[in-house]
Amino acid sequence: MANVNLSASPREGSGKGVARKLRAAGQVPGILYGFGTESQPLSVDSLELRKALSTSAGVRAIMQLQIEGGDQPYAVLIKEIQRHPLSRNITHVDLVSIDHNEPVEVSIPINAIGIPEGVKSQGGNLEWQRRELQIRVLPTKIPENIEIDISGLQ
């Protein structure tokens, strides 16, 4: 699992006007809550956040969040990302502080390996009902994906 560094600054004020000004300045409004901290609004650099999300772990990466003026970084996971419906730019991010010794719930993508017999020799179609699986695991043991062999399916 990839470890990523991310920096943030405390955010003053709330509401639509403050958020618009932050986005115009290249910042993404967000909030931090969870283990070892009270809820605190923050702002994160948009480019730095996109770079952190571009790792192989994507949104499941454990990030070391350093808050400006803070003494110690927080180990965080992304709980939710809100995006603009047309531009797909990130408009808000929820970060949850975690304890490395406590299990967390994350969504893991499922990768299929092989071609089912029913598709290959009988003219069937493979239909996916689920592309992700919700699991509860220690943060240091989060897998990048789960692979299943579907070659024996009829």
C-alpha cells in the first residue's frame, strides 16, 4: 500500500462564498475527523491532492497529512470525494484520521482473471453485478485489488 504525503492548512470560515474563493485560488475545501482529532475544516492544494490520488492505490492510499502549524502528521484515508458534475474537478474532500492498530472499512476493486467457459464455448455473456467489495481490514494490510478466477464459470 502506498504512503503519500499531503499538506493542508486550517480553513477559516465556512459556507459557499468561502469555498468558492478557495477553489478559485487552487485549493480544495475539506474536513478532517476521526481518531485522535476533533473535526477541523481545512484546505488542501488541488494539484497536490490529485497527485496523491494518482498513485496505484488511488483513494485507498494511506496519507500522512501535515497541517500547517501542527506538530505531528495524521495518518488519514479519504472517506469521500465530491466532484463537479461536468468538469469532474474535486470540490470537497473528507479525510478520516486512522489508528494503524484498528481495522477500517474500505472498498476494494475486483479483477476478473480468465474467460468463462460459458462465454468462450457456449456463446454466453458475462454480466457483473459488483465491481467492488467492502472489506474490514487493518490499514497496513489493505490490498490494491482482489483477483478472482472466472475461467471455470458456465
